[in-house]
Amino acid sequence: MPYQLINNSLLPAALLLSLSTYSGVPASDILVWCKEGNLAELEKCSVEEMKNAKDNHGGNAVLYAAWGGHQGILKWLVDTKGLDLTYQNNHGTNVVLYAAWGGHQGILKWLVDTKGLDLTHQNNIGTNAVLCAARGGQKKVLEWLTDKKGCNLTHRDNHGANAVLYAVLGGHQGVLKWFSDTTGCNLTHRDNHGANAVLYAARGGQKKVLEWLTDKKGYNLTHRDNDGANVVLYAALGGQQGVLEWLTETKGFDLKYRDNIGANAVLYAARGGHQEVLEWLTDTKGCDLTHQNNTGANVVLYAAWGGQQGVLEWLADTKGLDLTHQNCIGVNAVLYAALGGHQKVLKWLADTKGCDLTHQDNIGANTVLYAALGGHQRVLKWLIDTKRCDLTHRDNIGANAALYAAQGGHRILKEWLQKQTQPQTAGNF
């Protein structure tokens, strides 16, 4: 299953939740005004409020204005308020990708031709303008990118997801038909984890696309990815209660289905951060909130893996679950959060909940090695610079961070780690 999949690199409008407030003006209001182009309200905000307004994924006023297609607001933010046009959210997504997602060809032209931004920019998981446009269902922008700007319609992100899977996640059946009928894109494409359009549609809650794929295109609704995860688990991961109800009540799927390592819908919903689905599964459907997979990982560890602080607080404070729980090899919430690259959750666990950032699993692997395994350079820098963790730490068999990064398939991070840990030699004077 794709680790952070796609939703974490771009923030759907429905996820404008729990945002910071500065000087009495909610950040969510500022971001909505930027997306809507409401200059009258924005002019009432201070420079500090404009700069500090960010969503849970680090999306700021500049990105929301680009998403909404408001070039005037963008220029005002940059020229008058001093915001940075090259700003990226926590996942490396910039104004080019937000504008492509919103379908704003004019903004893209201005950013590239006038401001010198790179149309081929990719975020941390390899998502580019083509994939963002597909996610947004922006057929005209897709045509412009590929026909006029030479972008590759077959581009895949680091997980192997292509434009077809991004369009499916967004529920854009018209774009999918165009892909299939005009461009020759293969609707049966699977990502590196074996997830196909059916699983992406379940994750995105796209019931109509699911019906179209299965009833019209001959897809198998029972498809599983390489880890044995099916539509039930993907729908739980996406928090799609409506799809879960349809799958179980109409299509006869088992809500208690487990993947190859024993993870069920409860664990997938925890990883996705969906408290309401967790409550529905446990209170209405009789699922066990204390379920553990075959390695002893429970909802606490899955929520930490997904970076879901809100769910962790609910599990600990309301449901009485233990934040110090470890699986059978000694992996705890700290290590899972490091694996997922969730600096804010790591900070919360350490500074607020008293968890030990130096914890090691049964073979001596610590947060540095787990962050390297997940490919998270930003977290590694934070661990080293702020928490004084040792980048040269090795586990009990001598494996260091570079080896863990290589195991996770992160070549660039591996090379960076090797450079960081090379002995310093004196040069010629």
C-alpha cells in the first residue's frame, strides 16, 4: 500500500480543519479568502496573520490563492505582504502544483513565463503538474501541459501512481474516458504496491467511479494490492463510511477483512486519522478498537504512523489506550511517527506526552534509522539539529541510516546521509 498515498501531498477542501488562529483571525478564514479571491477581507488582516496562516499540511495563503486562480491576490501577497512565491508546503508542493490542481492555465503561464518558476517541479513524492491536473480533473490544462509544454502524460510519482490513478482518486470519470478513448492511457495501471483504479476509487470515496469501473469497464471489485489490502481497507484508510456501507450492505464484503499481516479496517482508519469512522466501526459494527495485527501493532501505532495526533489524543484521553504500547519487536509510537515522517507528532509525543525520542526497538534501531527508512530528510535534520540525535547511530547488526534509506528505496537520501557521515579531512593550505 502506498505510504502517504496522494492525499497528504495535496489538501482537499474538506480537510480545512483544526487550523491555527492568530490575533483572533482563524487561519481557515484567511486561506478560504485567498482561495476565493476576497481581497476586501484579506486587507483587514495583518502581515503577521497572513504569513502565519497555514493548514495542517503547511499550505499557506500563496498556495491557496494559486489554487483558486487569483493572480491579483498572488501579486498582492508577494509584493505587498512579503510572502514568498516559491514557498512549499510540508510535502514540497508549490504554487505550480496548486495552480495545476485548480486548472488555472493563465496562472501557470504567468508563474513560468514571468516569474521563472519551473513547470516540471515535483513534490516530495514525485507529484508533478500533470498529476495534480489529473487529480483536479483539469482536462484542458492536461492538454496544454502535454501538447504545448512537452510534459509527459505517462509520468508516475515515487509510488508508481500515474495520471489515471490520480484522476480516479479525484472521481473524474470524464477525464478517465478521455484518457482511455483519446490518449491511449491504460486504465488498468497499478502502482508499485499493486493498487489499481478500484482501490484508489475506494480510497477517494468515489462510488460512481467504482460502479463505472466494475459495471462498464469490467474491473474486479475484489482486487487486492501486494499487501492483501482490498477495497474495504482502502475505503477505511480514506475515511469513506458511505463506500464502506455500500460495499458491505450491497456488495457483500466483510467489514472485518484483514490484509496479509492481519491489519483490519480499524487499523487502516486509524492510520488515515478518521475518528468518526473508528467510532462507527467500533460502536455500530462491533469491530474491536484494541485489535492488533500479526506483529502486535495496534491503533496507537497506526495512528502515529499516519501522523494523526487528533486520533492519538482521542485514543489516549477518551478510550484509555496506552501511548507507550510496543509491537512484538519493540517498535513504539515514536518509531512509527519517525517512519511516517511526522515531526509534529514526534514533538508532541516527546514534549507533551513524555515519550523517549531515544527509544530503540529490539534490534537497536532508533528514530534516526526509522526516519531514514521512511525517506524523511526533514525529520532527520530536525532530530539532529534540535534533538541532538546521532546521525551515525547503528543498530545491533551494524546497519546505519544510509543502509536503512537504501532499504526503503531512497537513493538521494542515502547519498545525502553518506556525505553527512563521511570523515572530514583537512584540505591543502
